Amino acid sequence: MTPLHQPVGIFDAGIGSYAIVERVRAHFPQQDILYLADRASFPYGAKTPAELLDAVGAATRYLLGQGCAAVILASNAPSIVVWEALRAEVDAPIIGVFPPVGDALAASSSKQVAVLGVKSMVTSQAMHDYVARERQDAGEVALINASPLVDLVENFAFLRDPDGTQQAVGRFMAELLQAEPHIDVMTLSSTHLPWLRPFFERAAPRVAFLDPADSVLDQLRPYNTSGAGITRCVATETAALTLTDFNAALAALGSPLRATLTTSP
């Protein structure tokens, strides 16, 4: 197997971060990438802050042990809740993914926006503090638990049952907009949710949806290196979230990648 040259490590608890892998590959074609789908840790959104730090710390140390020069924590929830603590534990560049609250407010006509994310993030004090800093009294920001929609991606329903997925997203958006009718911009602040963007846009065509991954590329630029442009994928698994199913999802997405199994982290 060809050695990777100063790869960038990219990880979260499943298929969600593959979108960021694609973005990094497109913008930095010579960058070597090691992609970890730590499905044994799914879901991040149900973990306490201490559990989150344990999970992402183990994944980060695994990637650094494989020679990664920088690591992208490709999940909004741990980026908000434990990124600072992780940086204190690890002596290496750690790039997080954060909800673009300021961009959402700037794009909003009503100055009423929403952050869609997993429960552990939107209910955390860290998230409330982050919103207070980013909002700067420029509008209203609703924090919305979208954890049920994450499962539509992780169990691959969005690929296997698009009609059922559309119905689920439609119900979610109808209830949200009935409760918050003036919201006109939403951030898809779980790495899983951008996979559902077409479903969101069909369900709520008057709402603009922002992808937090856009800021990652600028943060990565100082650590970009010229390798052979290799992307390698490894994954953990559980009895319910198998390597076989994960590789079937990669194939359904048109990806040439196939993951190999790792028992670490």
C-alpha cells in the first residue's frame, strides 16, 4: 500500500463527513487524505460532553498516530461542545466545523434564522455562548434539534427510500415553520444534514440553507501539502452499522472509495 504523504485526517461518526472529504479533494487535488468513519461511536448527538471528548479524542489520536499533519473534526456538535478541550489535549492542528450564524443573519431578510443540529449541540451551554458571540444583537437565532433527520443519512434511507425521506423532511419543516414562520435562513449544522439539502429545498423553497463546511477549506490551506492525491478510508463498525453497509453507501454515492475495517480508535 502506497504510504500517504503528510495526510489530512478527516473524521466523524459516519457517512456525514464524506461530503467534506469530497470538498477537500476538489480544492486540494494533490493532498493525501485519511478518512475515518468512526461508526462505532455513532451517534455523537446522544453523547454527554465527557463521552464526546473521549470519542473524538480517541479518533484524533488514532489519525495522528497514522501520520496525519492536521485533523478535521468534521462534526458540528463536538466542534462546538469539546473543540477547545480537545485542542488542550492534543498538540496538533485541529480544524472544527462551526455553524455559520453570522453568515445566516447577514443573508436573512427577516433577521430570524435557525441552526439545525443534533440535540447535544443545540441544548449545550457552549452552543448558546457561541450564538451569543456570533449574533452580536443582529437578529434572532433559533436552535433546532434535528437529530431524527440525521438517522435518515446514517441508515442510508435518503438513498434507499427517497420518497420516505422527503415525507419525513417535509413533516419536520412544516412543524418548524408553523412554529417559526419568519425564519428564512437555516444552517445545516450536522455534517449529515447537507446530504439532505435537496429534500430541505423541496420542502421549504422560500428558505435558504447554508453548509458550515465552506469555512473548512480556508482553515485547511496553511496545512495543505503536495502528495499523490490519495484518499484512503478506514471505518469502525457495530453489529447494526456494518462495514458492508457503509461501503454500499459509498458506492451508491458514486464514490470510488471502499473502507477497510479498523478496530481503533
